[in-house]
Amino acid sequence: MPRSTRRRPALAHPATEEIDLFDVLHALSDPTRMTIVRVLRAEPERACGTFPVDVAPSTLSHHFKVLRESGLISQREEANRRFSALRAADLEHRFPGLLDTVLAAHDRTAAENTE
Amino acid sequence: MPRSTRRRPALAHPATEEIDLFDVLHALSDPTRMTIVRVLRAEPERACGTFPVDVAPSTLSHHFKVLRESGLISQREEANRRFSALRAADLEHRFPGLLDTVLAAHDRTAAENTE
């Protein structure tokens, strides 16, 4: 057996066909998680500690776990850093139009709050 | 002051412009609440005890409260019965396409489960 270079258990991700609608809706029902999703829509991936959110590290870690387990984001580890990416294509395949429609709804809300 | 015929406090409903996206997503993230919404999409209103859901009355009461306070449904009382209706037009005005897209996503999931 080859020597493993992995120091932590592999990160669990649901397969595209296993993505659950209720998990996705729950994941999107929180402002911090919505911010993470919006940031990730604009770039291919991002290191976990660099998101513009103001929550404690343990809380943020929980939010990333909810997002990953729902199928909204994928995560990978490299050189002691964890990178996140939006599973936009998987989501679109699984639930066509859902992510765009929810984000458009959030854009309306965000526009109101800055008026 | 006219004598009130109301025996309980008036049921609170958010105004259309106050409907919160996170509240709506949270309300839709539960299978029982999703069933209630789907039933109400097909008829103008329905008495609360007549929905095809298998949960305890206190749990059901909580689900209706979450749905009403999110703005997804309206409720009115008449002759000791409480009737619920989907606020489809208000939702469409507030977040265009959102309810239809979520319900279409749920239709896909429901179709899988009966295959």
C-alpha cells in the first residue's frame, strides 16, 4: 500500500445526482453562506480564510461544511490550505435555473439594503 | 369601540415588500412545509387539518407558523377553522420566478423517488 500523504480524512462531497434540494435550500437560507456562494460565483476558487465575512472561525468552518455537504461547493486541500469552489455546473445539471434564480432574488434584496 | 368577535390575536403576515429571502428559503427547506406549499399551489385555500401530511398537530402548527411568517402563505380564521392560501402573486412580485423554480426542482426530486 502506498504511503498516504493525507493528514486528515478526505472531504466528503455528494455526487451530483445525490444533491438534495432541501439541503441546498437550507444551505442558502443563511446570510453568511449566501455571501460565500456569491463570492465563489465570481472566481474559480478561493482559500477559506479569505472570505469577506465577519464570523468566528469555528462558525465559518461549520458554514463551509454545510455548503460542502449540501453539494453547493467543493473543497480541496493543498499545502495546509483549503480551497473552495462553487459547484455551479453540477447544481445547474441537478436543478436547472435554481442557483441563478435564488442569486437574482438575493441581488434584489441586496440592492434594497443599499438604497 | 365595537365589540370584537375575535377570540385570538390577529395572525401576523409580512407585507409583500417585507418578505425576506432567507425566511422563504428556510421555510421551503423542509419536506412537510414543501408538501403544504405544493398542495396550496393547486387550490385557492384549504382548512389546516386537511393536508396530506403525517406529523403531530403541534409540529404541523409550527410548520404553518413558519410558512405564514415567511410570507409564503396567508391564513384566516372562520367559524373555528383556519384556512391557508399560497401567496403566489406576492411571492412572484417580490422574487420573480423563485417559487416556480424551486417547485420545478422539487418536481424533479419527487419524480426520482417514484421511479
